[in-house]
Amino acid sequence: MVRWSEVESRIELNELPRFHRAFLKLHRPELQADALPLRRVQQYVTQTLFQLVKSGQARREEAPDGGVDFLVEEGAIPGDWRSKIFPLQ
């Protein structure tokens, strides 16, 4: 499992919206993520992470700053992004 905050930190800031939309396309294709405003995308990403916890594909964890973080299975990361995030694998 990999920490969600670490996954996001490995992606360039200007690429995060594309990554988040790809994540939603993988887990919630019915949302049509490309048509959503960025604010909604982020809300749905958080909701989806909580759904992954319920399905056993992720675990909720307290972040060092007192917020919420997640440990997610690598398979929960969109395939075309895995090699960018985990270049040594």
C-alpha cells in the first residue's frame, strides 16, 4: 500500500487535475470527470477514497498534521500513472 499524500506529492502540481480525473474515471466512470469543475473533482476524489476504505482497497490514517490521509493499494492508482509515480517498478 502507498500513502495517498505521497502519491500526490510525486505528481507535478499542474498535472494533479489530470491525475485526479483519471482516478475518478477508473473508480467512478459514471461521474464523467472531464466535465466536472475542479472543485467537484477534489470532492469526489475524497469521497472515492472513503469508498475504497469501505471496500478494503484503502485504509484511513491520521496525517501528521492531524488531518486525514489514506493508504491505498497500488492497483487503485490509474495504470497509466503508476509508471510516473513509481518509476522503479
